[in-house]
Amino acid sequence: MNKLTVLPRVPAMDTDNTLSELAQDLVDNNYWASFDRLEPALSSDIRPPNRERRRVIVVVGAGGSLSAGLPLGRVAAGLLIKEMKVDEDELDEDLRALTRVYSLNRDELETKLLALGSTAGRSQKLRRKINEIYKHRFAPVLAYEILAHLMKHRFVDAIINFNFDELLDQSIADELNEDDYYRIISDGDCSPVLDVLGRGTLDHPVYLKPHGTASHKSTLRFTREAYHGLPADIVDVIDHLIRPGAKMNAEFPVTFIIVGFAMQSFEFNELANGAKQGSNVFYINPTFPKPSPSLQPHLSDSAKLVEIGVRSLDDTMAELWTRVAKKCDWHVREIDRHRLITKVLRRQAGDKDYNERDYLQDRFLVELCLSIGKGKGLVSMQELCNDRCGRYFDLWRKHCNGEPGTLFSFCEKMGLKSYAYAGEAFRLTSTTVSPTASIIAPDEFKNECIPTLCVALGGLLTMTGRKRLNENKSEFAQMLLWLYQQREIEFRGRMDPVSKNVFTNPIAIRTERSLDWYTMSLLTTTKWRWILCVAETGEWLTEESIAKAVVKRLEHLDRANRPGHLLLLVADRTHEEKLFKRFGKYLVIRDLPWWKHNRHMTMYVNDDKEPFDAIFFTRRLRATNVSPIRVKNQDAESLLSTFVAYWNLAKGVPWDESQIEKTIAEFKEDHLASAVPAKKRSGTGSDPALKKIGSKLPK
């Protein structure tokens, strides 16, 4: 852990301008993470003007965990000395020796740790005591929630955390799947990321703890030898991060964001000095730290301070995010859920009045409620089990020795009923039920479901949780509505194994920015005639900019006497009326239940009736985590058979693999020559075509 060692206060900095400058670096960095394989001709309109590529690395020290109530600095040292029960004279002699030989400040936490762990026996005991003090994970800190959010959405490339505690670890684990980032706490974790960094790329963000982590006692480094002798592989990872592209003779600079860190790490500072000219440093600290060893002039002279004083670290990070979001001209996920979690479920580490068991119970229930909002009233049991909701339920059950019951039982207590596919899905009880419209209508969700959910949640929370919910009921209700209105899917950084191995040259779409850009680029710059789309509801097509681009192209084709159409296959017809209002005669729509297909796609077809470009991802049983890819030419053509199989299956025509060429030819003749839109149906009655569905797609 690092206690801040600072210079005397410097003249006031222009914090607002510094925050805006830092926000611009983050937004620019998102471009490089989103479009690392863009064709130069396509990227010119969105590439940051006159801005060279750079990497963004956040470095976190003890000041980051201050608001969680963990003992820091002298308080932590006093507590450890008391717990260790060491001979005071012997400890004093060790401290004098460290001061005399190494010129260390005997009052610093690191110096006391070095003295306390000076023998093998004391070192092992010290590891156990550090574990007891810093093993806390469940005390959400808004600053850490925002850092995890920035990391997930690829504004930040790496976070280097010098703290023993695991508060930031938990925020990151909540926000990202475990295989969507590289987590490094020992040299054994380094091999995969070194392979990637050695090629001059970074496909996923990195989370690294050079001094180890409390729950893995053997990784803790607090002796002088350990501090100044990090494992070689960890040093290599840090070096590759700080000097991106150096091995490829294409090195580019780095932006360092230093959060609550005193810059007293010998090896890190030496490695940081290797950053390319043009790199810069932003301190988010009370004052300028005094790095030891000193930073080179090209870093120290460019250093800027975002001063924490009147404004807390949490408020400062929230303000930074606000500036980032304002600079984003694409759909960006806000941090409202993180604000809500840290407000309704706030607790201090080791809080006995709101203990860990109670926190886990309330966190599970809140996450269940948020999942219902995100799913628009319809949730997949598989998705609940794999997401935050299921993970916190498992943690709570372990605390209770399995007493609380099952996830099924809590779904029922929240007003959910088993729906459709053999208990695979649960749906909120509502006044409107349709065989082809599973998702609850917006007005009904707002006026009926949200009040019902809040009442059910309040009856299941602990006393503390119920009180907090009542204090923030309006904000919580607004959050449920906001989640309902947002896109359901979230992006995984790692390409789906099937996509990676089936297609010859897939391009990973890692962020919402890249999906939005690819979609609009394909709609507005390519010469498509037909769009073949498989979607959950097709709601994304009704977004203003997308609908205008589609209609503009189709009207142009009409005027040229080359009529085109949008062929849409949906799992749910909730937005059918809105779709027909947007696209009218150009829309041909069929439906296939969401448990009968798992391949979503948007294919662009040319005048020769050949798909030439497509966006594709697998999505099984309303899963929210997806890994979209872009495929072209032959890869795009290979998707046509899947679309045709689904299209025919929606009309009760089974797929015959032996007749694939004939079936595709018939589809082209029937639907890509002069497609005739189906009439819009009135009401929400069942589709007769669904009665004949009985066959399944081949694997």
C-alpha cells in the first residue's frame, strides 16, 4: 500500500481544462480500441484529427480506497504492529537500520512493512494479517466502478493497482467477464498477454497487481527485495504496456492517469521513464506527488494535476465521465447503474451494522430487479445464472449454507412466471399476453410493472436495504425505466470461438462505437439492394438515423426501377407497428420464437443477389452478452443458407440439407426479385405459420 508523499502545495491548477484534456485522450483511445483493423479509406471520417495513437494506463494507489474505510498509512501500520505483537525494541532497531542504510522514512507504511517482515517467520505472519485486514471485496466505491466502466468500454487499456485490497478487483469482475480481460497477480498469469503484446497489439484490457492481492497471500510483496525485484514476466508486461509497439519499431506514446498513488515504486518509475516522448501524466490526487525515483523531464514537465480537495475522488471521477460522455458522438452506456449501486448499497469495509451477508442478499435482489428491467420484463434463466444476479446469488448462498432457496423461487417472489420454453424464461405478470409479443409494452412496464417490482423488492431486502431503497425509490424506478429503454445487448471483448474458427477473416466488433459506425457505414456507403436481417425484435432498425438511411436507399432504388426490400425475421413482434410505420411497403416480416434460433445477422445483398457484407453474432435464449463480428464476401455468402433456413422454418417449411442449393435458388427467385411485403396484421393474435413449426436447424 502507498501513503502519499507530496511536495508543498503548488499554485492552483486549471482542473476543469485538465479534466477536459484527459477526457479527450480517453475518447481518442476508444477509437483505436474500436477500429484497429479498419480500412484506411473508411476510417478517415472518424479518426481523431491531428492526434497520434497513444495507450491509456491507469495507476491506482492507496488513495483510491480511502472512501471504503480501509486503514491506510500510519493507521494501518499501527494496527499491523499491534496484531503482530512484535518486540518494540527489535522493531525499532529494524526501522533504524532501514532509515540509516536505505534512507527510508521510518513513518511510511512501506518502511514499517519492511521492518515487520524482516524475518521468514514474521513475513508469513504478516501475510496472514494483511490478508485479514485487506481481504474485503464488497464495499462498492464509485471511483472504482467508473474505472471498471472505462475499462470495459475500452476507454482505458490497462489498470495497474498497487493496493492489496480487492475492491477494484470486484468492480472489474462485476463489469467484465473473466475471459474479457487479462488479470495478472503473479508471473504465471503473464504468458497469454505477453504473446499478444509481443505482436504490438492489445486485444483485451489488462488488470495488473504488481504487489499482489490479499486473497492470494503468497503473491503479497512488501519486503524491499520484493518491491525492487518484481518477477521478470510482470516487469516484461509493464514494459510492453508502457512502450507499445516498441518491438515492432512502431512505438507510440502513453497517457498515465495516476489515482491516489504516491509514485514511490522503484521499478515502476524506472519503467515509466521509458515511455516515448510525447507521453503525458495526469495526477488525480490532493497534490502533486514527489516520485521516487524521479520521472524524466519529458514526463515530469508535462504532468498535470486534477486536484482533489473540495471535490472528492468519487465526484472527480464522475465529472471526468460526464466530460467523456459529452464528447462521444455515438451511443454510449452511462454510469447511472453504478451511481445507484454505490448509493443504495453503500457500506464500509468491515461494516458490522451492514455486514457482508446482508450486503450480498441485497445486491443479489437489486441485480435481479435490474435484470428484469434490462430484459424488458422477460428474462432467461440461463442468463440470470451467468450474469451479476446469479454470481451474487451464489455468493449469498455460500454465506447462508444454501438456506435461501433457489433462484427460481426468488423469480416467483418478484412476480415472474415461467414462460414459454420449458422454464428457460420468466416473464413479469402483466395484463397483456400475446403468443408473438413476449416483451411487455413500454407504458405497461412503466405504469404497472415498475411499481409492482419496487414493492416486491422492498419486501425481500434487509432492513438496511429497505431503508436505502425508500430513500432512493424515485431514482430506482427511473433506473428500471432507463434500462428498459436501452439496448439489451452488451459487448464481449473476446471473439466467439465458433466465429473465430468458422469464418476465414472475421473482424471483431468490440465496442458499441464500432457497431454503430459499421452499421451506418454499410447502410450509407455500400451499394446494397436487399437487407436480410435476423433480430430479437428489430427495434434497433427503428432508431431515427438507421431508419432514415434504410428508407433513403430503398426510395433511391425505387426511382431507379430496381426495387429492394428489408426482409426481417424477429423472435418477438412487439415493435411490429413501429416497424411498419418506418418502412411501410419495403418491409417483409416473419417471426420465429427465440428458443428456435441463435444466430443474429444483418446481411447486405447486391444486384446479383449475392451477400457481400454482414454483421453477425450468436445469441442464445435472450443472452445479453454478445460478440459481434463483421464478415465480407465469401464469409457473408456462407450466412445465406442460415437465413434461408430460418425464413422457411418461420413458415413451417423444414430444412433439407440435401436440397440446399435448390432451396437457396428458390428463395432468391421468390424474395430477391420482386419481394411482396406481407400485409400488416391487426391486433396481437397468433400467427398461423407458427402452428406448423416442428423441425430444428441442423447443428
